[in-house]
Amino acid sequence: MTTRSSALLATALAVALTGPARADDAPLNVLTTVGMLADIAAQVAGECARVRTLIGSGVDPHDFSATPRDVDAIAQAELILYVDRTLEERLADVLDRFRDRTPTLGVAGATFDADALLEDPDEPGQMDPHLWMDVSRWARIAPAILDAIAEQRPDCAEAMTENLTALQAELRALHDWVGDAIATIPEGNRMLVTAHDAFYYFADAYGIIASEAIEGISTASEASIADIRAVADFVIANAVPAVFVETTINPRTIEALVAEGRARGHDVAMGGELFSDAMGEQGTPEGSYIGMIRANTVTITQALGGELPDWPAALQGWADSWNLAP
């Protein structure tokens, strides 16, 4: 960040911390860091909250730094939701400045004990924040979000509880469908190779035998040629049929991996693009949490030689809302 940018941010913080006036009878102004949180919060809250997302589609939350405009958005919030400091790495210090005046909830820490989370293999003792890749785990954040909103809008508790019940039924159906899809992939092909380590929870939940990536859980450091060659060794040794790019990561490392494999006699395919740290564009099916997970599962299953099971009846209403065929 430049000196000028730092000065502008400091000024914005000073102004923002004075705080806006609040109206207790209006929908709660909820700000989430990432879209995966926003979608769950909006479905739980219904008409009781107005939910906005700070970090947009295609933007890496590990690398996201707040601008003065972002600070203004944070200042207008009545509730701030984030995943964990291990995800929103550069944003965490800004959020800390607002804790004394705005309820701020890290959903991972509020929901899970440390032993219920996966650990960063490169940073012992530090959690992997990519919880949303396991639908059953991600569903568990919804009650914590309900409680945080109900604390400021208690009259909404009953309606939100009904919303929560409906949402959890959909997420159970989604979790089962993903597991059924991955189970159709030939066992020897159940190896997921991506640009960065965002898929350990997916692998753990759905029977992926190995999840390998060029970059670690954090994207703060650049991948090296040695990193690319190490993953190429894995791809060649295990005859991995396809590897995947991610919407928030520059595709050049995966392209280099494919070139390395082909130069050494293994014609590995580009399996397609996955949503890892951000959902798709707003207004598309992939811009919803269910759609994000569905799209990833379709891409992985088809590229690795599996067959998609029938879409669950419990999620047909979601599909109909996007005019998607069963």
C-alpha cells in the first residue's frame, strides 16, 4: 500500500469510528466479508436484515486490503461477519478497529472447537479457513448467524428459525448429492489438483483420496518453479487425468504445471475452473452458495471420469428459481 493510500485509509478509519445513527425498527445492516457468508446470512435473515458483501466475485480474500470506500461500508454496518483471520488476512486489523462499536463475529471461531477444524499442513497450529467446501460443516455456521442477528432484532427470531430449518434441509440434500457424485469417480482418479490449498475440507468430506496444490492455504507467497515441479511429479506418478484452475488465482501456475506434465510425457487435461475463495458473479446460479458447490462438483466429477447423480428433489425449488433443468 502506498503512503498516500495509507494516509487516506487512516483518515477514513478516524471518521468511520465515530459511527452512524441507528434505527432499531429497520432491517439490520449486515456486512459480510465473502459471498459464501452473505448467502447464508441472507437466507437465514430473510426480511429482517439487509446483507451486503465486501469482497466481490473473483477477488482473493487472503490478499484483500480495505480502501477508504470499504472502510465507509464497514462503518455503516450494524453487524459484521467474517470467517477467520487466516482467510481475511489483510482485512483483520481493520475489522479489529470496529469491534468496540460494532458487533463483529468470526463464524469459524464462534462455531467450532479447534479439534473440529483441519490444520494448515504448512503452519502447525493454524486452522484451514476454507470451511465452506464441506457443506455439512458450513451449515453449522447458520445458527450462530441467527443468534447474532436476533440479538439486535429479537422480534425476528421466530421467522428466522423457520428460515434456518428450511435452509438446513437444503444443505443436507446438497451435502448428500455431492458425496454421491464424487463416489462415481473411479477410485484411482479421486485426486484433486488445484492452484492453491482450498479443497482439503472438500476432500475430507467427500472421499477425495488426495488433494494437492501448487500454493499453500494462504496465497500470500508466490509459487516457485520447485513448487510446480513437485506437483507435476505427483500428477505424473499418479496418472492424474485433469487439474483445475480457480477463479481467484492467476491460471499461469496451473498452465505451467500442465506444460511440465506434457513435456514429461503425461498429457494431463485442464479440467475446468473451480470456485474456491469466492462465488460466481452476482445474478448467476454460481453466485449463490448452493450454485457454487454444484458447479464445482459438476466440473470435478465430469473431468475425473464420474457421472452426475439426479439432482435432489429437496433442491428443485432452488433449481427452478434459476431456470435450471433437473
